[in-house]
Amino acid sequence: MDETEFWELIDDARQRADGDPEDQADLLVERLLGMDPDLVLDFARHFEARYNRACAWDLWAAAWVLLGGASDDAFDFFRCWLIGQGREVYEGAVHDPDSLAELLDDFDDELDGDGEELGYAADEAYEQLTGAVAPDLGIAPAPAEPLGAPIDLENDRALAERLPRLWARFGPD
């Protein structure tokens, strides 16, 4: 599976789910169940590599602004959700997290930002197909600490300075 096929699967599931991350995960599992287990592992490698790449302070700050706070787990689930938004939003956000102010049409903190189930889709499909837990993917692990310059996530001024467009659009009133 190449990168284009990976993003096509993500996009198709998102469109069919009307943006609901849980439905998107279910639809993704359905699609993956129709594939060879090795292709499911390829999908998992693509997903995990992008998940690891999104481990950055500025993206955590973006999650904090959008969600009104983001614990370690919430940031993990946000990165899965970000991948689920498709290549354009994901790549734009990884390159410039403040661009989420323009990349997102809207953001409902009750529905958006939590893609936990997306993070398990490949594992679930692989286990259903093979009856076994997915093996180690053989890719580098996520960094021990987020990449980039640290930021005090509880400092509104620091968040507004680091992500001015996102803060202006989605920050607290």
C-alpha cells in the first residue's frame, strides 16, 4: 500500500461517516477487513508514522486551544483525529499548526478532536483477519518528548502568541 492508497482509505471513510470519527473508524475497519493482512499492516505503518510525526508541541498547543485543554491521552486521540481529517488538513497542520484556523471549516469539541477509535482500526482488522495480535511494525517509535519548542499549555498569552490565527478563531471568548 502506498501513501496515496492510505489517504484514499482515510478520505473515503471520513466522507461516508459524515465526519463522525467513531463511524469513520468502523467504516475503515470494514474496508481493511476486505484486504490481505499484509496490506492492513502497511496501512498501520502509514498511520503510525504519521501519528509519530504529529507529536509536536505546536500541535499539542493547537489541540489545547481547540479542545479547551488536552491531557496526554487527549493529545494522542487528537493526533489520530488529525490523520482522519485527510492529507490536506494533516500535512497543513504538521507544517503549520496555526493553519488549522483556515483548514477547519468548523470544530465541535463534543464530536471533533477525538479519533481514539481510528488509532485502533488497523489492529482490530488485523486481529479479526488473522486471529492474532498485529506484530511490531518495525518503524521508529514516537519521540519521548514532543518535537519543537516547549510551551506552557496553561498560559493563554503563550498560546495566543504561538498560534494567533487559531487562538483568534477558536480560543476562549
